[in-house]
Amino acid sequence: MSARRTPREPAGEKALIAAIRRRTAGRTRSVRLGIGDDCAILRPAPGSEVVVTTDFSLEQVHFRRDWHPAESAGHRCLARGLSDLAAMGADPMAAFLSIAVPAELTVAERGSSWLDRFLNGILALASRHKVPLAGGDTAQSPLFDEVGSRQTGMVSADIVLVGSVAQGRALLRSSAKAGDILYVTGALGGAEAELLALGRNPEAFSKLKKSAPEHPHLYPEPRLAVGRRLLAQRTATAAIDISDGLSTDLAHLCEESGIAVQVDAAAIPVHPLAQKAEKDGWIPSALHFALHGGEDYELLFTASSRTKVPARIAGVPVRSIGRMKARRKGKPLMEMIRPNGKAVPLHAGGWEHFG
Ligand SMILES: Nc1ncnc2c1ncn2[C@@H]1O[C@H](COP(=O)(O)OP(=O)(O)OP(=O)(O)O)[C@@H](O)[C@H]1O
Ligand SMILES: Cc1ncc(C[n+]2csc(CCOP(=O)(O)O)c2C)c(N)n1
Ligand SMILES: [Mg+2]
């Protein structure tokens, strides 16, 4: 989008939107009208209902421009929304991106601007999951902060994802039953471990412009195929994605379902990057990262004890890590059996804004 501009001239709003429009599919099966009018027009399949989720990606909160490659910030922005759709078992219909950027980030440097690269990250993931960018809003973010001798501003992005799901079939947080088995996909704690490594040496990550499974923080993979399969095969009784950390998101599932849980710590799949951080003496406990580290974007789901749950779903490993219980007065909402066999209360210790 920068090819027609002279090097240090910021693109205007209209040019930016036109460039985004050129890079997105016009019509698809679910988008009757995309970028260009006052609203987009979506067409859900007959017999389906529409699900909607919205997530901020804020500079200094969800990413840092001096740590995250712009492509990763874009990928993560869309992945946050897609992961919520995955947790409901939904199919993506369209994405909407509202973004405020300081003018300097629209100026090309060596061929592309920060905003171009952010969009590259979004659109690469969008094309893999066949989700069209059907609209949004673009604004200039004011300059207010001194970085060295320069004034700069902050990037704020909000992604809205619209999806569809067969009527009455969406996977909810609120429908787990006492006696159900608790499962998790993939491995946990990797995103927090990679964030730690990123903060210690951002330069080592600065060239990572493409999605790769060995980068759980920079390029998390939303588990859409797993969610779809859990719904289609009626495997799950309830589901949630892990954005704030296993302990915090499991507490949401328990609270919304009105039940308790017992987690088997020894069964939790701990990501190799968290194990390495512990081995290298960076952190005291890899299990702590797996329990409370945020942004793994894995799925946590429950299934009846009579349901046979395969060891892999859509190519992703699935592990049983506990059992749902009836709530009892005076008993904690969440209990954990430590690897040494001792039962202890498990507190929600994941990410909390204003925390
Ligand atoms: N400002 C708000 N106004 C209205 N509803 C909100 C607001 N913030 C959150 N919610 C609603 O509260 C519920 C929980 O939101 P939350 O953001 O914690 O979702 P989540 O999926 O647990 O986390 P994540 O944001 O990481 O996806 C959702 O139904 C969400 O729509
Ligand atoms: C620069 C930087 N510092 C810290 C973090 C960690 N972090 C930020 S938000 C969040 C939870 C999910 O967000 P939300 O609750 O808004 O969905 C986590 C684990 C990061 N990604 N980048
Ligand atoms: Mg969620």
C-alpha cells in the first residue's frame, strides 16, 4: 500500500482504507457486502445463529512495538478473536478491525510501514482460516509520548469477529456437569515463557514475520478445527478458551456452570518452552506458568465420563486434567492434587486488568 507514496509522507485515511480494501476479498458466501458502505451485510446460513466477540489489542498492554514484530502484533490481534469463536465451536464469517495508529506508523520504511506489516500478520492468518476482513474503522492516534527525542503515540486495535453456529448448538461455559471430565488441548505455559524470553532479548525475535507453531506467544494458533469437531461430534458439554490463564479461565467455567473442579497437576501438559525456562533457572516453576500464564489460546472443555475422547482432535493433542464436582459449602471452587499427592485449593492467578 506504500508503493504510490513518497517515502516520508503519511498516507491519508482514504488511501489507507483503499489499500486495505484492495487486499481483502469483496464478496464471500457469508459476506454479501464488505468494505465500502456504511455497514457490511452478512448472510448467515439457514438454520444457523450468529456469534459475536470483540477484543482489544493495546500497545504496552497486549504487545510492545519494541518487542513484537508488527506481523506478530497483527496475527495476535486476529487470533484473540478467532480463539473465542473456536471456544464456541463456531465458523468464522467475517472480521472487523478498528485501529488507531500514530501517523508515523503509516510511513514506509524499507518498502513497508508498521501498519502494512501489522496487516500482513492479520491477513496471513485470515486467509488461512478463510475469514474475510469485512470492515472496520481507521483513525490517527494523537502524539503524546517522548521516545528518545521523538514524540510518538500508541496503537489501539479492536477486532470484532462474527461467526455462525448451528442453532442451539454453540459450546457454552455454563453447561458443564458434576462428574464430567476436564480436558485441555495442546500444552500450557509456552506463551508466558516466550514472552519472558522476548522481553529479555527482543532483537532475537525481530525477524520472525511468519506464523510458526514453535512460537506460542508470537504466533498462537486458534483451535478452530478442534472447536468445530467438539461441536459436530457432540463431544463437549462445555468449553472456554484460555486467554487469561488456566486457573482464571477454569474459574469462569466453574462459576458459569455452578460447579467445582478437581485438577490433577501431574496431568497438565506443560509446554517445552516453560520447562526450558525452569531448567535454565529463569523461573522457579514451569507448572506455575502452565497454571497461571496467559495467552496460550488453547481450549479447555468438559465431556461426559461416558464419552470416549480421542488423544488427538484435528491433529491437536488432548489431555484429561481433572474432574468436575458438585459445589459444596466450605470447599474451594477449585482444588488441585499436587504432583506429590497433596490436595490444595487452586486460586485464579492468571491475568487480570486493573489487578
Ligand atoms: N465493556 C463491556 N461491556 C459489555 N460487556 C462486556 C464488556 N467487557 C466484557 N464484556 C463481556 O463479559 C464477558 C467476559 O468477557 P471477557 O473479555 O473476560 O471474555 P473472555 O473470553 O473471558 O476473555 P478474552 O477477552 O481474553 O477473550 C463476555 O461476555 C464479554 O462480552
Ligand atoms: C507487553 C505485554 N505485556 C504483558 C503481556 C501479557 N498479557 C497481556 S494481556 C494478557 C491476558 C489476555 O488479555 P485480555 O484479558 O485482554 O484478553 C496477558 C497474559 C503481553 N501480551 N504483552
Ligand atoms: Mg474467550
